[in-house]
Amino acid sequence: MLSKLLRLGEGRMLKRLKRVSDYVNTLSDEIEKLTDAELRAKTDELKKRHADGESLDDLLPEAFAVAREAAWRVLDQRPFDVQVMGAAALHFGNVAEMKTGEGKTLTSVLPAYLNGIGGNGVHVVTVNDYLAKRDSEWMGRVHRFLGLDVGVILAQMTPDERRVAYNADITYGTNNEFGFDYLRDNMAHSLDDLVQRGHNFAIVDEVDSILIDEARTPLIISGPADGASNWYLEFARLAPLMEKDTHYEVDLRKRTVGVHELGVEFVEDQLGIDNLYEAANSPLVSYLNNALKAKELFNRDKDYIVRDGEVLIVDEFTGRVLYGRRYNEGMHQAIEAKEHVEIKAENQTLATITLQNYFRLYDKLAGMTGTAQTEAAELHEIYKLGVVPIPTNKPMIRADQSDLIYKTEEAKYIAVVDDVVERYEKGQPVLIGTTSVERSEYLSRQFQKRRVPHNVLNAKFHEQEATIVAVAGRRGGITVATNMAGRGTDIVLGGNADFLTDQRLRERGLDPVETPDEYDAAWHEELPKVKEEVSAEAAEVIEAGGLYVLGTERHESRRIDNQLRGRSGRQGDPGESRFYLSLGDELMRRFNGAALEAMLNRLNLPDDVPIEAKMVTRAIKSAQTQVEQQNFEVRKNVLKYDEVMNQQRKVIYAERRRILEGENLKEQALDMVRDVVTAYVDGATADGYAEDWDLEALWTALKTLYPVGISHETLTHHDADSDRDDLTREELLEALVKDAENAYAAREAELEEIAGEGAMRQLERNVLLNVIDRKWREHLYEMDYLKEGIGLRAMAQRDPLVEYQREGYDMFMAMLDGMKEESVGFLFNVTVEAVPSPQVAPVQTPEGLQEFATAAAGQQGGAATAVREEAPPQLRAKGIDNEAPAMTYSGPSEDGSAAVQRNGGDGAKAPAGVPGGASRRERRAAARQQGRGAKPPKSVKRR
């Protein structure tokens, strides 16, 4: 219903976009008359007009006309009217649904240029590093021609390189790189370490993949922890000995395992323990479950591959290897044990955010894809994005054939090979979509037996991805691809002229970034020759029927099926598509496959005879709809729970940024001192009557916090005959607060003698950053632990989400109290020494970027200056280590799998006598011990 309502406004929006396109066309004649220098000068003119108060909306028609003309002069490509409409939709903050081959990449140039004029940065987000680098080079030629700076963020870049890239007018990169840089910036201990400069406008390419498919899984930065690898090995030994349906059961649909009583008895017998589920053995249950999941649910060469002794996750949708990703909750270690490779330690979460909440940081968000209409409701509900279907430049004439269903997988693949061989013999190019690396290699072997030349595009060979896709549309080209591998690269009939031209120029040593002038000159000379060769071959391919897309299995998402089909029939080309299915396909097995099998048995058809039935088509559509709804609910649920963390994250990150930016923290530190002393006094005077106060215990606790300068006997004028009733709580608190403030002033004077003026401010900054980071890490761990068990609250008729919100809030407030207490303890007690500041050699700015680097330094709050005065001595505080830990980066794959590990390090260790320095387990044990003994102050109990 929501989808239908959202479509009501499409007509009005399209009319508005058509008016924009028409207006841009009226400016074209005037813009075409400009020389290259005059066209370049338009950028400076538009920047000045924007600075003088004209909005980007006002500048849109002229800026689009300028960028359109520049694209024609630089790339020999002039955006069509429908591309101008799509560009306007992006600028207005919508998702532009443009079919495959309609030129989404070129479309993005126009709004990127317009918003780049604003000077606040534009992020163009792609699904992989290859596309980010390619687009920054090819489309970046247009922007550089017009005088804008273009940067790209790639996985192996240094922070300095990232900083330069982010301060460009337009920055290309992947969603994970942008997100991880945001998290790293919020772990930085110096302004010099920051790389991003804000979140102004993002254009997300393949928006459905990034904002929908990957949204179930958070971005996570984690650090190393100790792991119990012997248990992983032990359970990897036991799992093959256990029998499915006897010792345990498997639910493929929910991807879960359940251990039967016989299985529990078997494990207890093998391990020599009495009760698997008693408290001491409870961790073993997790090892058992993971070992069984590794055996039944994670298949080699489908879900992962083993390369050079390492388990690498394979993306279910694209078939690409997800380097650096690891499954969470010990799952990756269980697979490593199963495959007998080195078991790597688990990690602890240091920082995390979902893609949903990351992209909601942007002031304006837009996206492009060929398949968004099925997800319009979700895009609107989560991101407030409207979906605008942009008309195709030419009518679609692709023939989508009905599905063929076979009884067995073997019969299906025999039919697939026969069909492909027939197409190959008449010269028609074929793209075969498979669901796993294993299936693509199986088909490859069948083609080798039939002596059919072909290319394989999967996780093991994606380095040659672009080259393979560029020639996939040539005469007789047979390409076997894992689902949407190669997405983002056009399959052009006869071959991709742009790619082939670029390939030839690179073979001659030319590069669009390193040698831009020579590259552009050679480009305009070589491109017409390549186009002539390609067009001749394209005519033969069209005669043979165009690109034939053959799917070997339906995906659980209709959108992915549509993406595969959409590779054919671009720009009005002829084409054809068909899916071959069998009752052994995973989607069939998970949903209602038994009913279809019963029907085929009744028909008594041979295995090699397919059926085409509306009932089957309806069953498939129903199954896909169920999965899509389930996945939508999962993503909504992830967002609801992460919203709790998001509010807390905003508070912590805002506080960190304030500290980093050098704000004087003296008053905040003194407020912490007052708050902590007040909490101690409240705990000691809770009983109300002065004669019941345990001032001895209060003073003992305070002395672990700061050097107390007064005694309680002095305050109460205590002797054998006096009465304590004359001392009020307010007088006690006032005296202790004043004493603590005096102690703080004395501490400041002490540090200035050691390290000079400003030493206390430096210590405050170091201590607060260190304590915030460590307490936040602990809090993330506690929140993970809370979330793991929160679902059980439903058994007590309580809403798990409400319980999570309430307890999460209580834990956050307790963390803030603990943060204050620990910070005060460090500020008073930590041992410090002065060390000379390191003399850093000046970094040479690359030629041509001096002006740009100066502007970047200004936007980073003066973090980087050309000339530095000799720095004063630095403080080194024992127990406070601001060195970054070794990090593991875990981001979402397009199938929603994650790589979360736990870190056992608490970071800094508190010196003797400082509250809060112990581990969580030690503090909990101490709290239990305190509960059995004398009543401590409230603030001590809280720890």
C-alpha cells in the first residue's frame, strides 16, 4: 500500500525534471560557443555567484549545461535529456531509477559538479574499490577539466592520502571506506589525525546494494583479544561425529541449528563432563553451536574459499572475496578449525555504526540504481528518499522468456550447457549467472569438455573482472559469472569502446591522472578507431540476437534477478533472458519445494523434460516476497536497536570532538571533581541522621580518589563528649568540595613545575580521551551482551526493544558516572613525566596541490600549518597509552554477513588506588564482595 501511495507523486516529479531538462537545453547553444578556457572560467563564476547568495538550485541549469558540454569535449559523451532528468533528481535528494546501460555514472557527473561548486564536499559512493578508482579517473577528467579537485579513497591508503582526498571538491570511494574513516576519526587523539571534513552530500551508486542489501550488518572496528583455540579444534573434531536429525536438527530457512538430548549426551560423554549446561560449562554451548553451523550451513567455495591457509568470505550476491572480513561470535574461528587452518584470535568491538545511521549523517543523500522500485517503501521509511523512475532513452525490446523448471539439478545443467553451445555456434554472446563459485566452476568444466571457449567471472578471478565484462558482449563471447559480479561495468554489444580505448592507452604508458594531457590527446585520436571496430562487430551480434542472459537459479530477492536480466537490452539493443531452475535449488528447498516435486511426480515427466507452469512462477514470487519481507524486518529491527546506540554514540563522539578541538577543559574537570565528591558524600549520608554516617569509610574512599587535606574530626570538632548533629550534609559537602578544588589547584602547580605552563590542560585532554575510549569500549561490550539475551524477555511478556532501551539508558548513565570517577582518579593520581616533543620532518605537498593543502589545513581548524614553532615538552602519563591498537575492520557484505570479534584489552590500566582500573570481571567480583561486607558509599557500590 505504501509503495502505491509513494508512486502517486511520480508524474509531478517527472514533469518537474522534464522542465529542468528543457531549460538546460535552451542554454546549450550559448555554452557550446565558449572556448575551453571560457568554459573553465564558468566554474569560478558559479562559485562567486554562490558565495554572493545564489542557491545551488538557482545555479542548476547553467551548471548542468556547463558540465554536459565538458563531458562532450573530454569524453566524447553528451548526456541525453533523460540523464539530465536523472541528474536533477539526484540533486533534489532522490533515488534515480535508471535501467542498465542508461549511463548512471555519466549522470552523476552533473550533480557532483553542481554541489562541488558549493565547496563543502561531495562523496560519490560505489560498491567496490575498482569502480571508485575507475570513476574518479574517467569522470574525474570532466571535473578536472572544469577546475574542480577530485580525490579517491582506496583501501590501502595512508591517513595523509585520505585527508587530501577528502578535502577535494569531489571524493570517490566505497561505503565501507567512508564509514570506517568516520569511525577512525572518532577514535583519533589529535586533530592532525582526522581525515574527513563533514557529511554534506552523498551520491550512492547501486543504492539498493548499499542501503538495502548491506544494511543488516554494521561497520565494526575491532581489536585483538585472547581466544580459546583449543576448544574450536575440539568441537571441530566432534562435529563430524555427530549425526544430523539424530544428535541435532538444522533449519535452513532460519539458518539455525538445535542440539537434541542425544547430542548433548554425546558431547558430555566425549568431553567427560557431567552437565553441558551448568554455569561453568556454558561457554562450551557456543563452541558446539558454531561447530555444527560450520558443518551444515557454511559451505566451502560457496560461502567462503580457502586461499593460502586463510578462510576468506565470499559475497553471496557478487561472488567477490571480501578481504579482511570475518564472521562474528566465533563463527569464523569455527570454520578455520573445520578447515584445519590457523585459528586467528577473536576481537572486541572498538567502534561500530550501521550503514543506515552512517548515511543518515549526510545533510543531503541521493542514489542511483537500475532496480529500486521494489524497495521504494523501505528507502522512504528509513532514509526519507523518494524513488523516481527515469524513462529510458530508447524503448526496451529485450525478450524475457518464462522459466524452465527441471526435476533435478543435473538435468538442469545439461540443458543449460546445450542451450549455450547452440547460441555460441551462431555467434550470440551469453552471460550465465550462477549463485556460487562452486557452480561457476562446475559449468566451466562442462564447457571445457564441449570445447567452448569462455571466461569465468567469480571471487577467484575478480582481478580481471573489468576486462572480462568489457568483452562479454563480443561475438560468441561466453561469460560465466557469480550473480552480479561485474556490476557497474557496461556489457556493450561488440565490446566496450571506452574500456578498450583506455586499455590500449595504458599499454602505451599513458594514464588519465599521471599524464592527463597526453592521455586526453591520445584518447581523442584512438577512440574513433576503436568505435569503428566495435560497431562493425556489434552489427553481427545484433544479427545473432543480442546478449542472451541465462540465470541458473532464482535469487531470494526479485531485485537481484532483475539486475541480472538488466545486463541485456541496454540502450534499445535486442536481447533475451531466461532462468533455468530445478527442485534442488536452494530457494525451492526453503519454500514449498515438496509441493512442486509432488506435482512433477504426478505428471511422470522424464528428468530432462522441463515444465513451464504459472503455479511455479507464483510459488517462486511468493517465496521471494516472503524472504524480502523477512529481510526488511531484520533491517528495521537492526535500526531500532542501533537507534539506542546511535543516540549514545552521538553524545560520546560530540564530547570527543570538543576535547580534540582544544577547548579549555579545566572547568569541565572541576565539575567532574565536584560531581564525584558529591556522589561519595551522598552515598555516605544516605541514612539522613548524622550519627549514622560512616565518615571513616567516606574518608577511606576519598583518599583513593585525591589527597584529602582535611580530617572528619576537624569538621565535627570531634571529642568524646561532643555531638555530631551540628554538622549538616551541606556543610560536609561544601568543605570537601572546597578541599578537592584546592587539591586540584595544587596538582596543577605541581605539573607546571614538571612540564611548564599548560601541562594540566594537556593531561586533562589525554586523560579524558583515554577514559572515554576505554569506557565506551566496555560499554559496547556490555551492550552486545545485553542484546544477546534481550530476546528472552519476551517469555516474561515484556517487549525486548523497550527493555533494551531502558536498560541501555541505565547502563549509559552508569558509564558516564564511571567515566567521571575514573577521570578524576587519573588526574589526581597518575604519575607523569616530561618528554621532549618529537621533531617531525615537514611533509612535502605534491606538486599542484599546495593551494589545496593550505585550504585543507584551514578547514581542519589549522591542524596542518606550513611553519611550526618548536613544540613545548609533552607529558607522558604512566598507564595512559594513546597508541592505536591493531585493528580489524568488519563491514557488511551484500548478503548481510559480518566480521565482529572481541578485544580483551581494557586499554589503560589505572594506577594503584585509582577507582575503576580493574577489569569488568574483577569489578563485578569486587562489587559482590562489597555486597557481603560493610556498606560503602553509593558511587563505590555502583562500580
